Amino acid sequence: MPLYLPIAELSMNIFLVVAMGGAVGFLSGMFGVGGGFLMTPLLMFAGVPPTVAVATGANQLTAASVSGAMAHWRRGGVDLKMGLVLTAGGAVGAFVGAFLFKLLRAAGQVDLMISLAYVLFLGAVGGLMFVESVRAILRARAGTPPPMKPREERHKAWIHKLPWKMRFKKSRLYISALLPLGIGFVVGILSSIMGVGGGFIMVPAMIYLLGMPTGVVIGTSLFQIIFVTALTTIFHSVNTQTVDIPLAILLLIGAVTGAQIGAKVGMKLKPEQMRALLALIVLLVGLRMAVDLVIEPAELYSISDMDGAEERP
Amino acid sequence: MKRWLGLLALLALTAPASALVTDISERRIEIRYSFNGADLILFGAVGSTVLGSDTSGIDIVVVVRGPEAPTKLRRKERVAGIWVNHGSLTLPSAPGYYAVAANRHLADIATPEIFTASGIGFSNLRLAYAGGPGKAEAAPEFLKALKRLRAEDGLLREELDVVKIIGEGLFRTNVRLPANAPVGQYQVDAFVFQEGRLQARNRIDMTVDKEGFERAVYSFAHEWPFFYGLTAVVIALLAGWVAALVGRR
């Protein structure tokens, strides 16, 4: 059953779109990730203009993170104060990112920026995750326990020198507000130029840089993602009119259903195996995007309106 | 169908009896939109000529031209190993849609020179481009690409739609408008040829406005972008909330 997507300006099969949402939802439920870094590339591979894929992907993520954050909230897994500081940084980042997005779109280079950002981040994060998980698997086989650092040593000296210290009771931290603001800012930029929640950057940063207890990391990052993706959606709507609501609705129907199934399957897998598998998927998506940049495209020309809107990829 | 026949009969009766020029005396345009576009239904009648009511051996060419808009073409080039939008050509004004329909092959109706002189056919539009003489060398490649891209999108249709001559100088044609056809002012030009010579031409202005759900979403997004974004967020929040409630059970 074809549906004309009014903003993406192409007809797509409704069931195909729901299935795409379902597949990404399944993976995100299984691995406990947002899935934006899979959804946006998948939409681009399916022929949706990259700008629409990014903006609509961000919109769809709001829904995914609300249900996740609510579950963590109920069991006390959200540090509200930390979440708000991260959101403040994220709001500024999303605004800057959306502005950059608009400028590059007018210059005809936004698709390139999106692809480069994906290749860079998916390559780096996928590579690090893969190495780490393979080590963990090898350690588990050898039977040696993972090295533990005492909590006091988690912070580097320069972190204690930063001004504007704030107390975060739930995370049992007394650190500079600049750190979560900075992390939020970076994640906000990524959200608006890549259509991702940014959990893959934020979660490691919260654990290793801030030294937050793992129990509140996921819930707090999801809390931030709700607001930042919501702001990203509004910024893109206002700046470039690239949010496709019908597309987002179809995707989230699939994603929400897929996530429930994925979560059940995920419980049966060992964490380090799951991380290795996710790392492989991330690397594959990054590789595919890199290949698209390097091989000669079938069509070298494209038409754009004068405001820079790409009519065709 | 009965309705059309009735209308045609009416047209035949009301066609000017002693007009000096052949023209399209009546027309009816109807656009029905669905997910995959619309058909532009066009009727016309060729009136009597000074030579009498000799409408035998006439050929009809209909040109539908969409709203003019500044258009930018970009070309990818390999820069440092990756393909990047590099060159571009700006057309200050180009039709967003262009279709030529005829009752038979254009080549059989008249010579290319005649079509060039009367500006029939996308290649005969002589589109202006910005950039001066430096751009002139690259322009043909860009214009070829424009033709190709527009044709792929269904926005350039040359000789894909057929004009049907029903008889007595009456004709009808269905011209395909894809779902991505731009809205705005369209011009429908009808040309009457007889024995390879252009006998008469007539222009109708019409406005194409899309209706339906898709169009409503598009208009909402472009006219009220802030509230559109807000709506998108509210929908996503509600969906997430409902999913959380369902997932809890």
C-alpha cells in the first residue's frame, strides 16, 4: 500500500516503512540503545533525502526515549538535576547544529556533512566498542575479573580544577556544571546534524568523564534525549521544514513494537556478546556510508530549490 | 463518461460558426489528486475556419507548462577521494513541470524548425542561466542533466500523453501530473497544425492547487513551521507514553 510522504516527496510502501521501524526498534530494544544511528542511515539507503531522514529520525527518537525514560524513572534511575543541566547544554547544541545544518544546506553540502559525520562517529564508536567487547569476551573465557578502578581515581585532576561546581545528590557527585553542559552541547549538535539521540557518546562520557553510578546513567541520558530530540524536531521544522510527520508516525509504530520484542530477545544474550554484535552492525553501517562517498554515484547531478532544498538525493 | 459526451455535444454546438481563426473555444480542466498524482483532463474544440468547416487532417499539440521558479543544478566531483557537490548552474527561471502531448509523433506533424520557432519542446525553451560566458561551456551538460532528472521525477513528459481527436474538431487529452508536481500557475498552450503548418494557437492559464491529506501536511509544515514542529513533538510524546503504558503490562 503506497503512501505519498509529503515532506520527503516520495511514495513509499506503508508496510515497508513500518517494517524498517520494526527492524531498528528490534535492534534498539535488544541492545538498549536509541537506534537513531541505525534509523537515519536506513532511511537514507531507502531513498529518503538525508535532510528529511535526519529531522524525522530525531522526531521518532522522542517517542522511543519517552517510553524508555518512564521505565527508568519509575525505578529511580533518573538524576533529574543532572538531566536538566545536560538538557540545557543540549538545547544550545541543538540550536547551533540546526543553524549549521541550514547554512550547509544552502551551500549544497549538508548531505556530505551528514555522511561524513556518520562515517566518522560510527567508525570510531563501532571500532572502540568492538575492541572493548572482544577483550571482555577473551577475559571471560580466561576467567580473569575485569580491572576495577577505585571511585576516587575516576576523575582526572583537570576536572577538579573547573569552576562552577554543583552538587548532584542522586549521582553522588560534586563537579563543575561545565562538564555536563559541555557533554550536553556536543550531544545536541550530533542530534541535530545526525538525527541521533547521542546515547552512544553520552553514556560513555557520563561513566568515564563524570563518574556517574551506572544505575542512573541510562535513565538520565534518555531523559536528556527526550528534550533534545524534541527541540531538534522544532528547530528543523522552523529552519528547513524537513520533519515528515506521517513518516515519523509509521516508523514509531514499527519501532515501538520492535523494541518490545527486541528487549525480550536481548535478555537471552550475554552483554559482551551483544556489544560485539552491535559494534559489528555499527561498523557495517559506517562502512556502507563510506563506500557511498567513495564510489562514483550513478547520478552526478542534482536539482535544488534556491533555498537549498534538495529535491533528489 | 456520459457527462463528457454531453459536454462535447454542447461544445460542438457552441463552437463559433464563422470565426476567422481556429481556436480552442471551450475547455474543462479537472484535477484529481491521490498518492500517485493526478490526471489533467483537457477538452478543446477547433472552430470553423474561413475556408469552411474543414477540420480534416488537423494535428493538435498541447503543451502544459508549470510555474517558473529559480532552479539550481549541482554536480558532484571527486575531491580528495570522495564525491562532493562541486560545480553548479543557476537558472533564474525554469518551469517546474513541462509536458508535450500530441495526437501523433511530433516528427510526423511538422519539421523541427517549426517546433523550434514556436517554442514547442523542452529543448526549445532557451532557458537563461546565471554566470556569464564562463558557464556557457558547462551549461549543455547541466541542461541535459536537468532534462534527465525532471523526466525521472515525472516532471518532464514529452510525447508520453496522447491527444485524442474525437471528430468534428473536438479533442481531449489526459496529461499526467505526478504527486510531486509543483503548485501554482500553469499555462496550457494548444497548437493546431494543418499539413505541417501552424494554423492557430491558444493559451489557457490555470492554477494547480493540491488537496488532500498530503497537501494539508505540506502546507502546515511550510506555513506554520513552529506549530508543525510542536505537533510532531506532541505526537511523539503521546506515542512514547502509550508505548510505555502498553509495555508495562
